[in-house]
Amino acid sequence: MKVKDLMTTESLKTCSPETKLHKVAQLMDEGNCGVLPVLNKQKKVIGMITDRDLALALSRNESEVIAKMKVEEIMSDDVVSVYSDDSLADALKEMRINKIGRLAVVNTDGKFKGILSVHNLLAQMKTNSKLEIGQQKSQDESILKTIIALSERYDQKLKTKKENNKKVLEAEEVW
């Protein structure tokens, strides 16, 4: 099975680097999605902004600052993408290695074509019992390995945060 067989292409929302964050939230609400590809004028993916990026920006800034902020200030510009003709095993490998749950799908010119998410894969597994996404042993990839990698990403962030908090508490005890 190929990426193009499962990727989302309908009702996709995108934004530009200049889009204001409140507009991003509206677009995510309208599209019932948690990520927007950030496209340049040539329709090439130059970044991704997630609902988590929005939440973190909100937690770190006052509302007056947020109202003026643009996507380019908080987007992730290290985009991991796949081609629509890539195999699902290749897409799973990219998700696992990069510990991300969503990939931009582009054509050979780098122009945005869709999104492939872990949700797409899980939904397909649920409706198609013959699909062997979780059993791709020949490529040494599986949906389970990908989900574990995503979980490890968040476990590592939590561990780092706890270690930083402990260092702050220890420093305060010294004073």
C-alpha cells in the first residue's frame, strides 16, 4: 500500500508564515485538525504548526503578544515529508525515526499534496481487517513501533522537565 492510498487530501487547511495565530486556531477548528502545513508562495511546505505549538505559545506569552504573533515565530521548520508514491513502511519509518505523528505529503516538486497521520493508519486498520500495517515485518516497520517512538518523545520531554525542576529546587536550597 502507498501513502497516497491513506493520506488526507479533502478539506485541507494550510497557512503562510505571515498568518496570525488566532487565524491558525480558526483554521484548525474549521478543518477539525491539529496541524497546518505552512506553505510559501510556491505552495511548498516550509513548516508545520500544531495545536500544541499554539498552546505552548499561549502559555508563554501575554494575550496582547499572542494577538500580534505570526506563524513563522513558532512553527517548526524542520519538515519531514514523504511522497505520495512512497510505501507505508517508508512513511512509518520516517514517523518512528523523527518521533512525529504527522507527515506532509508532497509531489516531486515539493508542493503540498496532503497529510498522512498515525490517525489515518489506525482508522484504516480499524475498517480494513486485511490491511497489514501493523505486520510490515519485511521493512522492519509497524504501527506499533511508530506509536512507541511517539510515546518515547513525550516521555523524554517529561523526564527532562522533571530533571530541570529538580535542579532549580536544589539551587534554591543552596541559597
